[in-house]
Amino acid sequence: MFAAQNRAKLYTLFSAFGIALFLLGVSLGFQAGADTPPPSPAQPPAEAAAPQTPPPSAEPVAAARVDAIGQAGIHPQADVVIETAFGSCGHICSRQGEGVVGCTQSDLNERFPDYAIEEFNKDKVVLRQQKPGYCPAHLILTMAEGKTVIMQTDAQTLQSERIIDPAWDISGADAALVKQLEAGIAFDELAQIDEFIENLES
Ligand SMILES: [Zn+2]
């Protein structure tokens, strides 16, 4: 009898405690809900998309994946594509690989040490290199020795080259813009760069 009474007391205690916890939870939940700010409006876009330096290219992981295909050389009918992926714009430039018929994967790794073998089969072989910067489709307004220059990646060598040295007066640019310029701002056409500079001077 005594034990039963105690048990009943205990149950009452537990359920009271449970209700208290529940109420606490509800009020906390409500509190948290009330504190949550309303969904913020979309972040204003950055003034200009500053080109970002891509992280160093990943190790060629594909090589391991294609090892299973075997060590046969490149088939004479295979379509061999050599790609360069540019980190800043994400574009890929490709050219036909020549003089590689019969090459095995390890031959390719030796001849193209900077390239990962993305695909290697009877019909198709794809080698890909990751490169920082922009592909040849863009004109990059940037700074060299404190002056404005326009750079472009050469379609043959895939190296960034200085194509015009306009040395514009950008004294009107604020520090943030100068920083962007130093990193390089990509344009599609010269006319757009002219417009950009005109706006800067006005
Ligand atoms: Zn590009």
C-alpha cells in the first residue's frame, strides 16, 4: 500500500515535470521563433564579379579510375581530345591530340605530365589540364606596374599575354576597385572596357 502510494506520487511528479518541460520547450520554441529575423532580402550583388583565383588543381584522380580498362595503346580510330580547363571562367579549350596512336596510359602520363586522363577507351581518349585564369575568349583589364593593361590568353600557347597598354588614369577609382583591377576584371569586348573606363573618369 505504502509502495503503491509512493509510486502514484512519483507518477504525478513525473507527469508534472513532463508538462513543465513541455511548456518550457514550447515557450523556448516560441521565443526562438520570435527571435528569428524575417528572411533577409537577397544579398546585394558584389559591385563587379571579381575573378577568383581557383584553388590549385586537384591531383589527377581519373587516372586511377581508368586503370582498370587495361594497358592497351590508343586505338587508331580513337578520338583523342586534349582539354584545358580554365579556373577563373570555367571554360574548356580543346584540341585534337595527334601522334599518340599506340600510346598506353603510362605513355600519356609521361608525355603529358600536367594532364589527367579523364577517359581512355577504344573510341575516345580525353586528357585534361587545369589552368588558373581566363580562357582566350576574355579580355582582362588589370594593373601592371601601377598602370592599366589589357591581358588576353593566347589561343595557341594558352599563356596570358599583355595585348594593350592603355595606361589610363584611374585616380578616380576607390581602393576596392583598384583591388579588383589588380586581380583582373574580365570583359568580352574592348568596347565594354572603354565604357567601364569612361564611367570611371566621369
Ligand atoms: Zn572563358
